[in-house]
Amino acid sequence: MPSAHDRSVISSAGVREQAARAGSTVEQLMVDLLPAAQALARPAISGFRVGAIAHGLSGALYFGANLEFVGQALSCSVHAEQAAVTNAWLHGEAGVTTIAVTTGPCGYCRQFLNELVTADRLSIIRPGIASEPLAALLPAAFGPHDLGVHGGLMERSAHGLALEHPPAGDEPDPVYAAALEAANASYAPYSLTYAGVALGLADGSVAAGRYAENAAFSPSLSPLQAALARLAITAVPYREIRRAVLVESDGAASQRGVTETLLAGVAPGIRLAYARAVPGPVGSATVQAPAGLDSTDTPALS
């Protein structure tokens, strides 16, 4: 769960305070914060930095930045908009209303954003350009409803999963527990393969990522990509990874192969621990509650 010192988020109270201090609107504040988000990018191949800020339903703001991985398929890249959305989702938001981005969202990102439960009211803002609805940027869109799915990404869910073989020991393993929690809150309406990754770090903390599917399949975000985005936007080097756990249920797809490949590229020598999730007893699933949203320890405008 994010701490009160998590600088990848500005609470709703912090947003109001900073906007009032700057004498600006929330949208202008989001644009003003873009350089700080852009500085978190890790574009190891292109060198092209992209920053994004997502405005959650709670009123909080969430940072995102793009990631690229040398030696990996370009499809492993994480786009800034994906990172910002995932950041909000992991903080307990059930939707976003606006996304500010340093450059026009590519077609891949527009398709990813169209999966959001709030896609029909989502606006995109860019420096020097008036706010535009996502629908105007993605006309005649293909989305969840075309495949018979109602709702969308970020809608709260609890899949009722438990570990088939919990790790031995008297105390719960926090890395396995975080991966299971992420799998239980993941979004996989097309493959029904719920998956979560947790990374144990050198300081004892844990960074988790949830699987997020897309109706067009390709813009789906793997749980490890989401977890690595979490490290990037909190300025944690990949070398801090000490453990990695993937928990997933049976289904039409698996994250195991791609997770092992990408993990080997960013954290050589770290072996992926794999655990199967099965339907658990009633009440076994948990959904991460909103956290850190009222923190006053928020980044100030430079």
C-alpha cells in the first residue's frame, strides 16, 4: 500500500491548495506538472521522454512516464498514459476524468484509454491545446462493448482467488500476498486469466502491478510492466529488485513467459517465483482501498 510520502500522487486537498496558490485551474496545474512527470521517464531506446498526469475521480492527481527496455521487444514498452492510469488504479481510484500528456497520445494509447470505465467522459489535454474528449481522438472506436463486456478498466473487482499452494511459514509472505492482491483486483474480461506481480525491494518494501487487458488485445498491460512503471514513477532503480512473484489463475492466456523474459532483462539473476491462484473461500479476496489520497506531503510546483 502506498505510503503517506508517496510523491507519485498529489491528494485532492493538495491539488486544491496548489491550484489556489498558483491562481490556476486544475487543468492548468496538470499541464504545469508535466515536466516533473516527464523527468521520471526511462526511454532507454528512443530517448524521447513523455510525461502524463491523470486526474482521478477522487480529485487526486497521478504521475506517469514512459519506459523502454534495451534488448526487449518494443511491445514491452510502457506508455506514459498507461503508467499514469495504473498509478491511479493502484491507489484505489475507480476511474479518471482527465489526462494531461506532454505530446499527442498515439493510437495505441487512445485504444488503451478507450478501455477505461470512464472512457465516455475522459478528456485529454496537452500544453497549448484546448481540452479534447477521447471520443474526438478515437472516432468509430472499437471497445469492450463490441466484445460483450460492460464496465471497463479500473472498475473495482474482487475475483475471490487464493493461492493454491501458499508458501511455507507461520507468517504470511508479504510479496506473495501483494501479488495475490494484485491478481484479485486485475482486469482480464477477455482471457479470464487474472494476474498480479509483486517485486520485493532491497529496503523491504513491495511494488505490485495488476494485469490490464484491452479489447484490441495488443494494448494490454502485463502485471510486470505495471510494477516496473510503479518503480519508475517513484524513482526506484531496477537494481533494487530482490524478489519477484507472479500469481495468476488458469485461463486462455498466461503472463509467465513474458514476465520471465522481461524480468531477466531488467533484473538479471532474479528468479521469478510462480504461484497458481484458484477460487478461494468466500471473503478471501481483497481489493486495495484508496490510500495516500489525503497526504499533505505532495510535490510543489517548481
